[in-house]
Amino acid sequence: MQRATKIVATIGPASSDIDTLTRMVQAGVDVMRLNFSHGKAQDHIDRARLVREVAASCGREVAIMADLQGPKIRVGKFEHGKIQLVRGAKFILDAACELGNQEQVGLDYKELPRDLKVADVLLLNDGLIVLVVDKVLGSQIHTTVKIGGELSNNKGINRQGGGLSAQALTAKDMEDIKTAMSFQADYIAVSFPKSATDMQMARQLANIAGEEYRHKPLMIAKIERAEAIPALQEILDASDGIMVARGDLAVEVGNAAVPALQKRMIRMARASNKLAITATQMMESMIVNAVPTRAEVSDVANAVLDGTDAVMTSAETASGKYPVETVETMAAICIEAEKSEDFRLDADFLNVTFNRIDQSIAYGALFTAYHLRVKAIAALTESGSTALWMSRHNIDIPIFAMTPIKATQRKASLYRNVRTLELAHSIDREAVLKEAQDLLLAKGVVQKGDMIVVTWGEPMGQVGGTNALKIMKIGDY
């Protein structure tokens, strides 16, 4: 059974050898994520090359996502690596401190004291430690420990409710964008954007860096700041998709608020013809265990039922003991969840408005395929836009993005319910339609006598010109 929901897997020390990576791709990974918060530029270049080689050996196109670190606000280092904080103790965060101890620690974000006021609540180490600000004196933030625990080197800091002024793109991010474009990353994930401007700037930098390769990546906004929630629509409009990054977001808005926000964000992304990725701790226990908890199974399944394009692993596949098993388990959960989906395409179309010919053809193909119960929809596409529009609506008929362009195949690998096939470039309509039919026959998707719906643009070969739809009976060519 084909799986509609895609899997994004983070590559790291546990998954950087050819054997493990090959098994992960065979298990169903659609997008490999390179986490630029760790490693050097050459590490990412080497891993990207390995992903391309492994995907080619498996006969698949697997997309690469470069995930920027962003302005991760962290404490500095401790003299002995870590300390133990207890409730009621006084503790100082000092931007001028070089090496921390039991009384104080430094900051890598020197502007933090300017952003804070008395009674602000700081959450450290993903919210496990809570400090309340007593006063701010120059470079020093004097606090009282509300919830204690172990605090070690370089742990993250969030302010409850958000509001920190750090810019989304750091100097490191700008260099990392250049690195990502050197191996033509298909997606760039931008951490901590607060506005459309952050995404527009990242896109401009990526397009400039990719110009010599004639490559433009798709941009994913990671929603992990409280300020991003009221600006969600403008961020969506400036992006190609969003990531529901539940880690930092939960720390800023509270764990209880995240499930409803997840549903809202996925719903808004689909309504805006954008992509949605659900991430963070989806299979967390599989870092050390061979099987997930039942709660994790429900979490993945609910994301699928929410309509997410993809579910994502982080440490589970980057540094965990069971990277291949994690992917296999996640794929099985997705398939089971998709079996229970309720397909009501007519209801989806009641309030849809569009003024583009290619978009109207995409919706026409869906409507026709749904009511004729055809075996497949074949979108002959240069840019992949027609397949993307089709994928925004739930339909239990596979959509095939057929294109001669490798970059389009890789990007479309993230679209829900879309499979990609390479179709030779030609301006001969009849030859292309025959090749599309033969490809589907060769893959076992259809048999002679089956019906399919095909869309394409005339004249053949132009980008963004889908203007034709045909109902084909297999065997007519």
C-alpha cells in the first residue's frame, strides 16, 4: 500500500554510513534533514553527497532539507561542565561572564539583558528549569530559581510568552545558506522567523547564493516563537511551507496550547496551498528503545489525520540506537492512520476560489478523478505547482508528478499523496502521453483498460502553463 504522508528524517552520527542510510531510504524516507546546529560545513557537504549517491543507488529521488540554526539563545560553559540548581536559590546570568559556576553563568546572546524586565520568566533546557527575573543590572540578570535541576553547558534559554529581539538570520545562517546552495539543497528551513520579512530575506539570500547553480530552493518557516502565531498568515504567504516546531514553541506558549495550534497551523497551510511538516519528539523513546510508546503512535497518527504533509524525526535517526526501525515504524503508523481517513472532496471545493487556469485544471482533475474513480492522476509538470495544488485536498487516488526536471522531482517528494516519476523532455504531446501511460504500466500502478486523468500544458515544455486535462483509457496509446 502506498503511503501518502511523507517522512523527513534527520541525518547524524547514527545514520551517516552508507548501509544505514540505504536502509533508511528503502524504509521510506522522503526527505533527509541536515541540522546546521551541529557539525561543520564540510560535514554537511559530505552527507549531502552521500544522500544523493544512496538515493540514486535505490532508484529514488530524495530531497535534502538544510535546517538553519537561527539565533539559539544559550547559556555559556561551566567550569566543571554542569551545576545543580535548587528551588529558591539565587542565580545570575551574566553576559560578561566567561566561565560559569554555582552562582552565575555567561550568555552567548549578549543582548539578552536589554530584552528583560522584573518578573519575566526564563525557561532553560527546554523548560525543565525555570528562573524568575528579580532585577537587571548592566550585563547581569539576577534571578530566583523557581524550578531547579541540572544545568549544563550551552543549554537553551526562552522567555515565557516570547518577545526576545534576536534576529531570525544570524551571520552563521548566512554562511550556511551558501553552503547549502553549494550542494543545491531542495529546502531551506528557517529557524525562529517572526515575520514575513525574515522569510523574504532568507529567500533572497538563498536565491542569490544559488544563482550560479541555477537553483532556487523552497523555503520552510519553522514556527517556534510566540510572536510568529499572530503573524502566521503573512509568514505562510512569504514561505513555501511551515514546520510545526513543537519544542521551542511549547516552551514559549506552554505545552497545553500546542496541540490546538498544530491543528490550526496545518489547516491554514493547506488552505494557503502551502506545505506542513510536524516535528519534535514524535518518536522520542525510540532514541533508546526499539518500539515507541502508545502515546507516540497516537501523536504520529493524529498529525496524519490533521492533514500534515510530513512527519519528522530528529535525534531518533540522528543519534538514536534504532534509526531504521524508527522510519519503518513511522511509515507503518502513517499507513494505518490513512486507512481511516474520510474522503469528502465535494465539501472541500464548496468555498474554493481561484483565478488561474492552471489552478482550475488542477481542481478539475481532482473532481473528475474522484467521481470517475480512476486509478491515478498524472500531472505532467515542469515546476510541480499543479501536483502541489492537487495535494492540498485529501483524495484516495495516487497523484503522480511526472517531470524531466530532477529538482522538481526532489521538491515534490515532500507533497502529501504525490509520487514522482521522471518523464523525458519532449514537445510531442502524443509521445509524452504514451510515455506517461507506459511508465504507469511499468510501475504496476495501472493495467490495460484502467482510466486515468492527465494534466499538462500546451505548448509542451513551458513552465507554469498547465491548461489541458484529458481522461485516458490505458491501452489507447
